[in-house]
Amino acid sequence: MTLNIYVDGSGGTNSGYGFFVRETGESNYENKPGITNNQAEYMAIISALKKFENSNDEIIIFSDSKNTVNQIGRASCRERV
């Protein structure tokens, strides 16, 4: 099975990050005050990958962060439109 995972993060005083798995409806959010937007975006990806690190499923990450997608590489991450 392929898992389509949508990640997002927000920085600042009320910052946090999370992910949503389209196929299962599973979601996760963690409040983490004081982090930057870029840190939040990466933490969202890392938390999703850690959750499914032992999975044999193909994982596709969707992110609305152009910076994160460009840094990771388009072959590994798809930008959400």
C-alpha cells in the first residue's frame, strides 16, 4: 500500500507541527512553542517518518513548504498545491 502523508508546521510563540495520513485518517499534532517555521516543517516530516519507520509501505510526503521541499529534493517530497 502507498501512504500519502500530509505534513505541516508553524513557527512562533504558538508553534507546532503535525501530519495526516490520507489512507488511514490518522493524524498527529504536537505543540512546540518557540521553534521557527522551518524547524516545524522538518519536525513534521521527521515525526511522520519515525511513526512509519518499520512500515513496508511506500510513503509519499506532501508539504506546503517550498523551502523544505527544495532542500530535501523533489524526488523525495512533493509540494502540496
